[in-house]
Amino acid sequence: MIKNKEKSVGKKNIHCGFCNGSNTSLIIDFGNVALAGAFLKLEEFSGEKKYPLQLYFCEDCYLLQIIDKIPPEILFKDYFYFSSAIGTLRKHFKKYAKEVSGRFLNLEKSTVVEIGCNDGVLLNPFSEIGIKTVIGVDPATNVVKKINNSNVIVFNDFFSEMTAGGILNKVGHADIIAANNVYAHIDKIHDATRGIKKLLAKDGVFIFEVHYIGNLIEELQYDMIYHEHLYYYSLITLDNFLNQFNMEIFDIKRIPIHAGSMRYYVREKGGLKRENVSKSVLKLREEELNKKYDKIETYSNFARRVEKSKIILMSLLNQLKRERKTIYGYGASGRANTMIQYCGMDNHILDCIIDDAPAKHGFYTPGSHFVIRPRQLLEDNPPDYILVFAWSFIKEIISKNMDYINKGGKMIVPLPEVKIISSKNGEIIEETGRI
């Protein structure tokens, strides 16, 4: 078990967010950190708050979880993540809408509800396909304002059992309830799941995508760990949790989004009888037990490997700065802010951070206070190196910045292993990050 600043911490009597058991153990203590999504202006520095960030494992239900819960009103009411700004996500959700509609829906009669709909990146494709009723629920007022579609009904609120009752009274039961990269964010997860069950039609399907714990462990994706992401799911954990609500996972699909996610298809037990539990579910359950995702040793080993990865990355960055190289960060995301704060990066390491989203320009990163600048800076004043925090979109980023690379610029990819990307005669070259 590892604490930032190389201190170890023992076991605490902390109750699990799923089963309420106290058989929990501390895996990583990131220390007191600023909220990963709380970008701020210069005048807000003095009032910035930091919160403890601790990752625990429950040995009773196998949930890996953040114990330190921040009020959702602070996390999500004014949000900086706009899904439609990322081309990879637009393509993904357009394909998603077509796929699940063809499998489960009668277009002219169906109702689809999305929890955490963001700026409509999935709702708009559902509407275009011709779904009768399309509903989005999201608390981030500034983000849902971007949904400019008269066929989409928006509830600007947190999803709960009460919210579900309001939707049920307005439009009836939902044939599909979707929740993409949000079902792991919900503090009152029992209340929300009761709402999902209440709103879902008898033969309806709850479909959610979430970062998969297998990728987190095997690819050292510690940058996914921050206050918004309360839960890190394995299939065996979800089996235990959903069983409390008489619900079950009947199918899964691995997807590459966010460097490795899983799509889970859930139904009420006894519902949607035409769909058998897939072999993929049975195979994954066996695989997780073989990999010991139910054992604390797996997570303690993960913590040790994360610490080693941090040392390798910071050794590289410090050596480059001793050589007086300029380094820009690329991608001002929550993942970036976890990595920056955990590794202790400061202005001696990074000159600035660039991001493609105009909404972030002129703001500063939480905790570290790097100014966020437009990508145009790569052309106006190109650095020697780019540290790609948005490494899960590396193919898209390379494609978008080939001119920079072909002119001698280099990219540092921090995970799953530290690599340096460059170009020789127009051909991409990858080298180890150890120099």
C-alpha cells in the first residue's frame, strides 16, 4: 500500500460504498489534492480547496473505490468536459446508437433515457435514427445548454429515484436507460439504481459504459483515479451489487474508448427472456477470478507498480529540463490533473498546457496552476517535447499534429509505459522513455 510522498498507511475501519462492510484496506493515498475538474482563474487561487484522495479495496464485495466523497453539486454543476469536442467520441456514440437501437428498440414506439447526457453526443444520434422519445438527464447547466435539438427533452438535474419518478409520470417507462462514463460517478448509487429499476420497462435494458478495472490494473492507469470516479468496476463486483436489486448482467462488450472500457447490458431478472446470458459474461467472470481481482494482493501490487511508473516518468522529465528542453502538456483533463498532482509536476517541468477545447483556454489547472492555451501555440512557438496527458487518444493526437512531429517535435506518452514518439523520413518512431 503506497502513499504519495513515499509514506505507507495501514488499514482503516472504512465502510464500503456498495455493501457497507468494513473489511476495507487502503491501496493508494494520493494525499490532499485539488479537484481534478475544478479549473480556475487567477483570482481564484487563494480560495482553492484541496481534499484527501484515498483508494480503498473491499475484501467482501471486491469493490475498488474512492472513500473521500465530494458533494456532487461541487463536482458537476459547472463542468468543463464537453464530449462532442472529441472526434473519437462522436464516432463512437453514433455507432453505439445505431447498434443498440437495432438490437433492442422499436423506433416508433421506444423511449430512451440517458443519465449524464453531457452535450448530447449520444442523444443526437438517437434522435436522428428516429427514436420516438429521447430524454437526457444531467446536472451541468453550462453543458446541457449546448444541446440544440428540439426532439430531445432535458432534465437539468441529478438522476435519482425521485427524478426517475418524474420522468415515469411524464413519458412512461424507458426501453433503454443509458449511462456512459457516469455510473461510476454517483455517490448515492443505491438511490440511483433504484431509480433505474423503477423507470426501466419490464423488458427494458440498462446499458452503461465504464472504465474497466482490468485496463486500470494491467496498464497502470492511475490517472483515472480522482474524486469524480468513485468506483472502479469488475464484473464480479457488479454481479454482487446488482443482485441487491434483482438485476443481472446478461451481456458485455469491450470497447477501446478511454483506453479500455466495458459496456454492460443489464436487465431485471426474469426480463428480456429472448436474450440468454452470453458466453462473454461467463468467460470474463472466470478470467477475473483467475487474475485474482477478488484479492487484495492484486491491488497492493498495482500500487507498487504505479509508484515505479511515476519514478521513470519524472526521471525522464527532469533530465530533459536539465538539458533545457521545452515541454508542453497536451490535454487539460481530469486524468492530466491526477498525474500532475501525484507526480508533483510544477512550472520547472512544464512550460504550459495546451488543449483543443476553447472553453478551457485562459483557465488554470487545479492544484498545479498551469495556464491552458490553445493548440495554435504548437505552430506559433513549438516546444521540443509534448507530454501527452490525453494519451488514450494518442492516434487522433498524432494524426492532428503530424506537421509538428515531422518538423522535429517529439511526444512523450506516459502510460501504459513511458515512450517517446518522433518521426524519421515521415515515419513514426517509438522509443523507450528511459534515457
